[in-house]
Amino acid sequence: MKKNELRVWAIRTHSPDEWWVEVDGEVSESVVSLDEAFRRADGAKESFIIHSSHAEEADNPNWIKMGVDEPQNDSFGLPKWVCGKCSFPLEKPDQPKISVGEALGYILVVPGILMTRKRKSSSNGRCPHCGSDRLIAGNSKAGKVLLSR
């Protein structure tokens, strides 16, 4: 993962800036800051990083390769959606309520089904925090920028 993605995760989870780093097969003797970890990994063949809280929680901790653009196993899990108005991270947007037109559409069945599908699509979701319909995918560049604020 890139340094800014790791920093965003640490800020979002209110975690301290304490990381274990492995550079060319050697693990650091103590936890270091994120900046120090990337300084040590500069120019190395292989470098991995793990947050101190993740290292202590598991018997077989998941080390993350440093500097990789597309991580294969993202253990930090960005939210699926971010509100473009209030930067609120969310997994599932609120869906609009059923309308009178949709209810009447069920008299003819097919129009009602089509209207329900359109209402339930994720593009029509709303932020549960502020009610805005400006939702952005959490793993997009714009979503990551909003999360870093």
C-alpha cells in the first residue's frame, strides 16, 4: 500500500503512528513511525509493513507490501461509499421510500417492478448522515481524498 493510504487508515481508526517494518527480510527492532518506515524501505528490494495493533492480534499477521498500487489483500478495508457533501464513510446508503407512483405501478405489475429496481439501485442512495445523494465510491481517488480530510 502507499503511504497516504496507510495514513488515511490510521487517522480513520484513530490508531497511533506505530508500525513494524520488514526490509529485505529483517524486521525492525521496535515500532517506528510511518515516515521512518518508508525512509527505511527506500531503495530496498522487498519491504513490508504492519500496524502494531494488527501484529499483536493475530498468530499469523498479514504483512502488507509497501508501495504497491493495487493491494491484493486490503486488510484496512476502505468503506464502499463516501458522502461528497459531508465526507461521511458508509457501507450501505439509505434508499428512498416507496412513492405513490411506484405503488400505483404495481397495478400493472411490470411498471411497479421497474420503478422498484430503479429506486433500489445504489446510484439513488442517500447519505444517512446528511441526506445528500452525492455518493462517491470509497476506493476511488475522489473517495480516498475525501476520507483523508
